[in-house]
Amino acid sequence: MIGMTSLSQTYRLLASLTLLSLLAACSTAPKVSEDKVGQSEADTWFNKYCSNSGLVGVMGELVIKSDTKEFKGQFPASVAFKKDGTFNLEITNIVGGTVAQLSGDSRAMQITVPSKKQYNRSGVTHYLGLEMAVLVPLLRGELPCPTEARTKGVRVQAEGNAMRVRTTNWDWYFYRSLKDQGEVPARVVLKSPNGKQTIEMDVENWNDEEKYLKKGHVHSPEGDLKWTWRDRMKS
């Protein structure tokens, strides 16, 4: 029995390592269109991709690659986003032990790191510099958009090959993908009004059939986070 258990754990370890290696090898950078954007075109595009949407329950499996103070490395994870806006994300190692757990809603979350208890905290309203109202929909599979666009609306300004939206905390710069990729957002850059902080969000893989962000990347002065949906279903 002990031999069978050991063998099962070995198979699980090898399967996890193989999967993580394959997903890492499939990493692709977004292809940003260099075409200049007209103002009417910018208005139409922004309304299409940043329109208000209702909450949808989603659950599934992810692979997360992180370079943050809480955890570093590449790990499998399971997540559940409920229709009431709450979520629970558990990041594990390849033998099933919990590396970190994030839970909360679009206002605040709790972070639990069993091996680094000094990073356990609750009432977290920002992570990687992003408000939870931006980060949570992004992880759920939605395109990065200002909170204001989903509530009271914002004005978009065409600037070269970018579209700029100014909110209270950020200047958002949206860059489209190439036309043969559907012109979905390829990169979104946030710049603070004083110009001292920049956060980049890359849409590395957009599932156009099911309309969700399959693979994303956030790079900020506070750390780096990449994720890929292995299995995703509405709940």
C-alpha cells in the first residue's frame, strides 16, 4: 500500500512538472497594433470592450507564476468566483500543499501564506498596486478596464496607436492587438498622475470563442504575476 501511494505521488509530481513546463514553453507576447486610432474609432472600440457586465460565477484550475514577496515560482491553483462577487484562490505546490490562499471580494481580500506568516494580512484593498475592483475581474477572465467605465462612464481620448482614459488614480493607455487577432486589447498601461508609478497588464491569450482572458500578466513595481487558465467553467 505504501508503495502504491508513493508511486501515485510520483506520477502526480511528474504530471504537474510536465504541465507547468508545457505552459511555460507556450508563453507568447502580445502583438500590439501600430495603426493610428481615430477618435470615433476609439469611442466605438472602448464601448465594445469596456461595457458594463453582470457578475458571472466562474470556477476552475489555473497555473500561476509569481514573483512577489508572498510567493515566488510557478504553481497550480484552484479558484472559485461566485455571483455575489466573492472569490477564493488557493495556490498549491506540486504535492498539494497550500502555498498561499487569497479570498475576499472586489473591495478587499485576505492573504494567508502558511510558510511565511509575516505576510498574512486581511483588509487588503490593493495588490501589485491595483485596486481589488480592477484585479479581481482581471483574474476572473475579464479584460482590464477602469471601475468607472462599469459604473458612471468615462471619456476616451485617441493618442497615436493608443487610447487614453483618465480616472482619479490613473491614466489608462489601451493598445489594441492586430486586426487578424480581433483587435482585442493586447496591452494596458497604467500611469499615476505624477508619473512615478507604472503598471503593465498584458493580454497574452484571449479566448475569442468563449470571451475570456485565458492568459494574463501584471507587471508592477511591487511584483510580477502571470496566470493561465487550465480549465474554466461557469458555475
